Amino acid sequence: MTAGERFWEADCGLFYHEYVKLRYFRVGRNVPTAPMIDQHSFVPMSVTNDHPSAHRIRLPEPDPLELSVGAAMRRRRSRRSYREDAMSSADLSSLLFHGCGISASVPAYGYESLPLRTFPTHGGLQSPEAYVWCRDVVDISAGVYHYAPREHALSVVQLGDPSARLLAGAFGEKYVSQAQAGLVITGNYERLRWKYGERAYRFMCMDVGFLGENVYLAGEALGLAVCAVSGFAQDSIEQLVDVDGRQELALLLMTVGPAAGAE
């Protein structure tokens, strides 16, 4: 490589991209290996977080989506205006199920029943986790929760209105604290790293994007205003949802509420 062609050295993002590119000469080198439990199978880790000691709130049965996929895609917008009335727990349930719930299961990775999600993920390893904050949702106390897709339930992380912390974490964007509810989408890095090595970070970010688009389309079908937020103080939001910021990282916020009208 001649002088002046090392264009990535001034930008860590470009440097990472160059470093993890899959090239012919790298195939077969330094292939990560999975931990073995016997001669025939391995179980790297659970593909969903479990909080066995946390109090859980069962969500209502989700409603089917009546809007076609094509119509939802054409109508999809980032909406930041919400009606003043509370969001129904039925709408929250439907949004979570269609956005990131479990749709089926298959035998894979040594598991007899590996859950399949409504969004695609690299290797089927489901690196994203969904945390939910509620400010004004019918029958659900204000607080922060983890979505447990196997039970279609919310596990309590902490109770209390999180609006002030969200407003600060989003650098004063008022619509974030005005939303009736929202999501923090995290990525579990280790869930992919054992298989994909350094490329796992890139794949994890893609997986989070797949989930985010599902939430957008489901929200559109349910008449909800949804807006993705990438500009936020990650350390603050990671503390809010109680993740370490190393193995599990906050990557995306999404605000949700009953749509006030066309934007």
C-alpha cells in the first residue's frame, strides 16, 4: 500500500471496518470455537436474558396486526407527537410481541428448542435485548422493565417514573420524556463473539437495527407514534436499565405512545 492510502488511520470507525473485513486470506484463520459440553454439541449461552428473582408482570394476549406490510412500510415515519391519554397495555403487548417476540422454535446449537424471533439475527443468536420504560401505561406501574419473550412478560428492573433521567440522558429532547413508554435496545456482545470474533460488534449493531425496524412497522400498524433515538448518553441509560456497558451495551432508544396525528 502506497503512502496516503491508509485512509482509515484518522477514524476509529473506518479502522475497525478495515480490521474486521472478511478477506480470502483470513478465512480459516483464528476461527473462534464454541465451548463444548460433550463430543457432539455445545451450548454457548442462553439466547435470552433471564431474571429469575425479578417480579414479573404478564402482558395481555397480543392482537393481530391488521395493516399490510406494504402499507406499514409506506406509512412509516419517525413520530414525536403523542396524545395525552395513557397508552393501553394491549398496545404495548402487541408492539413487543410483533416487534421482538418469539414466533417459533427449532432444535439448534445443542438445544432441543431454540426460540426464533420475529426479527432476524446473525446465526440465530439473538444478540439484542429489549428493556421497556413506562411513564403512562394502563395497568402497568411507571418504571423500567426487561421484556422476557419466553413468557411474554415484563420483569421489573426498577419502579418509579424514569422521565427525568430519560430527559437528561437524551440531552434535553422533550419528546423522549413526553412519550407514554419506550424501549432501550441493548446488544449482548458475548452472544455473538464466540462465533464471529471481532466482527461480532458490527453484526450486533445490525441485529439491533432489524429489531428497531420491526418496532417501527408494528407501531405503524397499531396507530402508535414511534421514534428511534441514537443520540443519548450511553453510560446513563445503561445505568437506568442496569447493564454493565461492556458485555451488554445500550445501542438504541425508541419512544412510543398513541399517535397525536399525521406528522
